[in-house]
Amino acid sequence: MQCFQCDQEAQQECPRCGALYCDAHGDALCARCMDPTLALPSYRVYRGSLAALLIGSVFAIILLVLPPASADRDAPPTSLAGVLPTRVPATPTLAATAGSASTPGPAATGTPGPAATSRPATATPTATPASIRYTVRPGDTLYGIAERHLPPGRDLDQFKDQIQQFNRIADASALQAGQVIQIPR
């Protein structure tokens, strides 16, 4: 067996490429495997990586120019739905629509008008932006409603008492199906 580069007797086999070589043409590896110019990857590897880069670039440009179609273009992407706050349209309260003293009218000019008359207070609280309207269902208890709507980090018993005070409920066991209550946030 001869060295791959000369006619001398081969003493080792290259563990990388399997070529036989003598002591003059290699140490741990043969001289061919140790040559920096021959250590470059083949042209197939270059062409393959360039083709992958080109395909990836075209795909990225297509996604930037033509974003995926969605049903609602004004809404944020679904990937951001849990991160961004959502807007809930405020429902007008009965007092605001009936022309209470908070709405500007003839009472603001100094002349008494229909808005300046006082109205009796009702037993049901008006909805505020910081509350949720809930209709009591058969079998509901105040404790169960509080448990269902409990904000994170709040105490259940205190939240139940807060709902009871907010709705001016004297007896928590006297809830009736169909009754509308407000749940503070």
C-alpha cells in the first residue's frame, strides 16, 4: 500500500476521508484533509444554501406585502388578542338618557327647565363602566355569582359582600330568577 501523494509505504489511514498516507504527508489527518483550501464545503452545499436563502426571502416578502386575510381588518391580530386590552362599548344609563342634572341643558344656563326637577332614587343601581349587568338564573346564589365573576387576586367573601352592598341586597338568599344585578369590577 502506497501513500496517496507519493510512492512511499503508507503508515496510517486518514480517519476523515480514509486515504492512506505516509509520515511526510500527514499527522493526525492526511495532508489533503488538513489543506485549508480543500476544507471548504462543496459547490452543492453553497448552491443549496443560496437556494434556501432565496426561497426564504421570497416567502418573507410575500408575507410582508400580502398579510393573511382576516374577517375584521380593524381588529388586532389574533396572536395579540390576549395581550391588548379590548374596548367594551358603554351602555347608556337610564339617568343619562332621561335628562339628569349631569347632562347640559337649560339648568346650566340658570333658567329652570325640565332637567332641573328632582327625581326619586330607584332601588336598582345604574350601570357604570366599571360594572357588569347580570341576570339571575334559577338556582343562582350570591356566593356562586361572586365565585363566577371573581377578579384575579380578590377575596371571594369580600367580593360577595361588595356585590351585596353595591346592589343594596338586604337578604342574600332572597335572589329571584330574572332579577338584574350589577357586578362591580
